[in-house]
Amino acid sequence: MRVKRWMLAACVCTWLAAGCSNPRAVPAAPAQDAGGVAALGRNACEGRERLSLEQLEACIQRTTLWRRLSVFQQIADEHPGPDGHGNRDTGTPGYKASVAYVAGLVRRAGYHVRVQKYTYTAMEVDGTPVLRTPERTYLFGRDWFVARGSGGGMVSASVVQAKGSGCSPGDFAGFPPGDAALIERGDCAADAQVAGAREAGAAAVILYGQTGEDEPRLTAPPGMPVISLASTGAAAAIARAAQIDLDVRMRQKSGTDYNLIADSPFGDPNDIVVVDAHLDAIYGAGMLDNASGSTTILEIALDLAKTPTLNRLRYIWFGGEELGLLGSHYYTQHLSPMDLHRIVFDVDADVTATPNYDVLIADARRAFDVKRFPPNVVPDSKLGNALFADFFHTAGIVYRAATFGNDGTDSNAFSLAGVPNTGILTQQDCCKRPWEKRLWGGFLGNYEGDVPSFNGGCVDKPRRWCDNLSNNDAFVLEFISKAVGYVTFNLANHPFQAR
């Protein structure tokens, strides 16, 4: 038996039926007493032994989640960047303070904690890039941006619009090698669009469209300049001009980063279930992306700290995700073959509190690089996907598989290493479409930030500095965290077959 999840379903359905935009307006469901949790008091969950699944779900409450989330805002505010805004980005004091905060809590709860230190390298823009057509020169930082992880180069080329969405190889049929590909952002990852253009022989990629990503993030080196335009008007003008001169120079930067790893003392050490979230931010405080996911798994870890399980639980807060999944790639690539073999499953929580939300399951089979996954990954990942689906189906909550699979999430690194995985995310940036509004209610346009609007949100907007505590929704954080708790508990007690 589960906690009375119909209460949660009723709240979600009420909001959807009303067509409201703000889940905070939904009245809170009454607190449920599962085996004396309410009588013992909320903090008793953290130290209570042998929680059942029902009790775990009852323990995950928005008031405590919000309190934990608020600490990350405080950490950011206490560690401003050079611009004066709160900062938890990779390589900053705010990130190190975030690691220390989480490490202190899980160590006191009884976990075996280690901080994995590594040196990272990433590419950054060198100088001021140039983009011009025969008609005009476009202003960098206003009219256009360079993708995170872009390659460099000087390109003088004709501009050719990709067919369709640019998400499948057929969209580049007949593409003239050496030209620049103009691609509207679609449902797939930018990596997928860039890979298709590269295989067709493009000399550069120009992305455009209302996604809110001024600087799309690439996790695979493109080997050429990849830029994005700030408006569809600029895309139309460049398409008419049909010719560009582009000069993008990149330089390598390096620094020290940290992954935080916490192992439960319980469970079989030969069958390890990893539960992960990235702890780093981009462009400031990073409260939705991804202090929300970090809070979700922190709450579950503390609540289950004294609960024996069949399999060992390992919680990991990764660094460097926003720079290209650096922390998770380092972790998976530096495991010995035996240690990698011991990991039976990974669960990723990446953005869990979006105000104008979707409910999306990160399904490995839809990833752009699925052909690079070992053959066990897609079929074995169905277990975790089915557990998320079971939770949402029972609660009456609409869900869908993310069209982009697990692209851009740390679970993709586990896929490449041969570890089955699943994940959850509630969307960010822009733009919610009519079919999404029919499923989840809310407004067309931004998933977060200014809702309703189409200005791109907060998360991936440089110099906007608004991914703060107010960019999260406590109601969404609670029911998504309960879902992650449900999946974690079941995988922790699943009898995995000998491998």
C-alpha cells in the first residue's frame, strides 16, 4: 500500500482542470500519518530506522524540501561572482560551499562520503567573435551567441537551410559540403542537429528558434563553429543573404572540480543503485537547474539513511554538468571494470520544480547517441522507466517520454558506460506548446522565469541572473521528489539477476 497518492492526483487534476498557470495556488493536501510519521515530527524521518515505501513517501514534504532548497540560495548569495550576483558555477567558491553543505549532511546521517577531485578542461570564447553578411555585421552578445562547447574557426560560406527539423540524417540529404547549415531548434538535442550537419560536411552550424537557450550546450566536440541567433528575424535575414563570414576563436580553460559521492552502509556492495543529480549551476545561483534535483536526492538520502535495502544505494552530486557532463564522464570513465560492473542502475534527477511544468521521463532509447550505447542499456533501462510510469499512472499524473531521451543529462554518461538508467525532468527555458498545455495545463511559452511570456526564461540566459529560489515551485518539487523516492526505493530492493 502506498501513501494516499490520490490526494496528490486530486491536486494535480484540479490545477489542470482549472487551467491555472501557477501550481502554488493549489491548496496543500492534508499531511498523512503513515506509521506515526506525523506524530513523531518531520525531522524524525531522517533518523528513523527501516522506513517502508509508504513512510518514505509520507516523509517527502514540500516544507522540508523548500527549506533545503533555500540553503542553496543562501550559499549562492554568500558567494557572489565578479558581477555581484549569487554564483554556484563550476570552479567557484559557491560550488565548493554547496559540496561542503551536502557532504556535511550526508556524513552526519551515516553515509560513507568521499569527494572526488578532478581537473577539467573546457572551451571558452577568446576575444570578440565576428558574424557578418554582405548586408550587415551582427553584434555578438546581442544578436548572436556561441554555443557552449563550440569549436573555433574562420568560415566564409554559403548558408543552406536544413530540411525539416535537422534531427534526422535525411534532413541533410543533398547538403553541399563546405556550406554553413541553418537549423531551427527542434525536439532533439542540439548535439543531434550538429552531428547531422557535421556528417553532411557542414563548415559551421547556425541555430535559431524559441528555446530560450542563448548558448546551446554541446556535450560532444563539434569540430567547427556552432552559433545561435537571438531571433527568428535574424535567421530570416541571414537566409536571404545566403552568405556569411564567421570568425570564432576558442581557447581552452582548465580548473579543479569535485564530485560528491555518498555510499549507504546497507545493501549488497556488488549491486549498486546510483541516484544522481548535478550540483553545479550556470549563470548564477542555479536554483531550478539544478539545486532542485540536488534537493530531491538529498531529501531521499537523508530519509533512507537508516533503512536497510537489498542493494546498496550510492548518491552522487556531480560537478561540471553545465560544461558538458564533465563530472559524470570523469566518474564513469575512471571506474575500474569491476567497480563499473557493480553498478546495476542509475537514476538521474535534473530539474524537478518547474512552475509551468511538463513531466518527462528520460528514456535512453530516444537519445541522439543511442547507437553508441552497449546493447544492454536500452532494454534494461525499461525497468526504471516503468517504475516512474507506475508512480505517475497510479497518481493520475500525465507523463511522457522526453523526445530528446537522456541527452544532456548525467544519465547519458552512464548509458555510454553500459549502465541502465532512467531519469526525470520538468522542463526549462521556452517554449511550452499547445499539445503540452493540453496535457499539463499552464501557459504557452516559458516553462519558467516570466510566465506567461516568450522571453526564454531564466535558466540558460546569460546575464539575466534570475534562476533563483522564486524560479521553483514547491508543489511540483514535492510530487516529483516523491516519484524519485518511489523509483529509488523499488530499485534499491529489486532482485537484479547475476550478470
